[in-house]
Amino acid sequence: MTAPMRQSPTAVDEVTITKEAKRILRRLCEKEAFLAIANDLERAIVMKETTDGPPARIAVVDRPIAEAFVLKDWICCTKPGRVATYHVTQAGRSALKRMISEEQAKKNGFAEAQAPFSAQHKVWGEKTITGVDEQKAQKVRCNLAESPLALLARRKDKNGQPFLSPDLVAAGERLREDFELAQMGPRVTQNWDRFLTGGERGGYNPNAGGGSYNARDRVAEALRDLGPGLGDVVLRCCCYLEGMETAEKRMGWSARSGKIVLRIALQRLRMHYDAQGESSKMIG
């Protein structure tokens, strides 16, 4: 065996495996995504191929969790070696869909029929988002296997260049990774909707239980740095995975203006990470 995964029982409990699976498998379901791990590392990295430059890191997971995924046949080794790569299997995709469906059922979510051909490669999820006027929370259905950033990154501007450069996409993915890590834990009390325009931005509690304290602090600091408007659009599109058209309607913006604001917000977000020297730092 040249693959570095150890095919042995893991002590990780099923609750933790399921919780991490919702985060990692949905990233592996994205186009051109794969998991990589080296023999001497205790953490695996989820990477994503980019059109220009090397693959971008979009998530990190502990090695025992990744080994549990292998034992459950949710991922399989496609390139063994000193640094082995793994891709999600059909069993992994099915498991993720089942987890999401069960989670929605517990929340009394709605069920919606899907077109058999357009839906077979999608991982549908549901986000509850408070409107700008904070009058009523609404549920938004989105394809978790395709983020708005990935769609915009494939578009070209008038000069034929990608609308979002790789460094801007990396900044958005960094925020999303922190956001997802912040949701981990037995209980999450942080209300990110407070950071939306009209919310109580001063209501953030750094001592809230559950999740990753460091990740929550990083997300909160980034949103505060961006401020109202820019913080709204990155929270909705990068973290909630809300589509551009939906975000424009919720924020009362004119059609096709949201992507321009999003690009400006990502430029500011990249500057925020650059100032802290965290552009390429591993999540901790």
C-alpha cells in the first residue's frame, strides 16, 4: 500500500464523523475538488483545481476523520503515493444527500421535487436567512456543490479575463472555511444574521458556546472590517451560498450590480487577510 491512509478502526465517534461529513463531503462534491494527505501529516487538505495557478486549499480535516470516510467508502484513493489524493464516491454523495435530508426533516424543512437530470449532480441544501428589514426569516434553497464564487470565477470580463481572480476566490473560500469551522461543536449560539445591515453588529459574543472560537473570531473580525454592505454580500454569497440574483433582491440592489459589489468586497477581504499575513496560513 502506497496510499498513506491507515485502513484501521478509528476512535472517532459517529456524531463527529457525521458533523464533519456535512462540511467536508459537500466541499468534495464541488467540481475539481479532491482531498490530499501526506504520510507525515496528521491533517488532510481539501484542494480545488483552478484555471490559473496551483490548486487552492478550501478545507482542512483531521486524519482520523478522513480515515473514517475511507472505511465508509465515502472517498476513494485515486492517486497513491507520498502525497495521496482522494475523490468523493457515489456512496459519499448519497450519504451527504441523506444527511442533509435528515437535517431538513428535523427542522421541518420543505420538500421539493427535483428534475431528474438537472439534479443528479447537485447537492441541495437549505439556509435560513433573516432579511435586511429583519421582519421575517426566510429559507433559501441552494446547490451546495456549486458556490456563487465558482460560477463567477468562470465568467470573463470585457477584456477576456476571469471576472474573479484566483486570489479573490481564495479570500472568499477562506471566509467560508472559517464560517463552516465556526459551526462545529455540540452547540452553536452565534447569530451571524446580526452582521447583516440593520442587525446588531455589536451583539457578537466571542465566548459563545460551541464551534471553533478562533474561527468565529476570524469571521467576526473580517465582517467588521468590511462593514455594512460589503460584509452583507460576502456573508450571503460566500457563507450562506446565496445566489447573486437572490442576494440582489434581498438587499434591494439593481440587477447585475451585485457581482460588482461582491468583487469589491472580495478585494477588501483579500486586503484584510494580507494585512494579517493569513492569506495562505493553515486554519487552526
